[in-house]
Amino acid sequence: MRPSLEHPGVLLATWFGAGYLPKAPGTWGSLGALPFAWVLVKIGGLYALGVATLVIFLVGLWASKVYMDKSGDHDPGAIVIDEVVGMWIVLLAAPLDPVAYAIGFVLFRLFDVFKPWPISWADRTIGGAWGVMIDDVLAGLVGLAVLALLMVYGETYVTGWGL
């Protein structure tokens, strides 16, 4: 069953309905996170993005539980607030630059889809709302580390990225 977006928990869990878009809801959720991150950084810098990431993580625990209770599904693909959190974690290493955001997006989606260890372990082992959220947090942290390395060493090897 697909819960109605009228409930605030469902609205947030699906990131304002992005999780209900056809095919690849995680990608839609990740894309939906980008403009919010851009505005947060533009207004309050990386500090604002970091605080918002923590707040949305906590909101995501609640919203994921609401969605799972309403749908009867233990890890529905329509929940994409976890992608928002993971995407924002990666962007903590990105300058306010469209190319850096695109690279961060690609890195996060790669780690979220392919789930190398320990992301795969968390995905298989942790259940409930924590299970929904934590694998994307880990994918975000791995993406953050890779993007940070690219920001430090990338221009040495690749020119023209504007990073």
C-alpha cells in the first residue's frame, strides 16, 4: 500500500513525493536533495548544511517509521529521506560549485547502489527506521571521504574541473 502524502511523516519520508516518482526513487531523492543543500550552503555555509543534515537524520528516523507503519513494508523504496541525508553528508566536502555537486552526486549514488562493506553489512543487519537511514549515512561518509580526497588531490591529476 502506498500511503498518502497528506501525512507529514509520509511527505517527509518521500522527500515531498520524490520517492513516488517512477523508476529509481533513490536517484530522485538524491537529486531532490541537491537544491536544498545549495540553498542551505548559500545562506549559512557548511555549518548550516551540517546542522540540517543532523536534523533531517532525526526527522528521517521518525518519518521512516511512520511510512513503514502505514505501508506495512520494512524498507520501502519510496522512502528517500535517507538519500537526502547521505547526499548532504557527501556535500559537506564540496565547494559551492555545480561540478563538485555533480561529482558528489555520482559518488553517493555509486556507494548507495553498490554498497561496499560496511554499507552492505549495515543494510543486511540493521532493521527498522535505523536500518533505512544508516546505510545511506555510511554511503554518505564514504562518499565524503572520496570527495574530500578529490578536492585535495584532484586538481593535481585532472584540470579544468573548476574545483
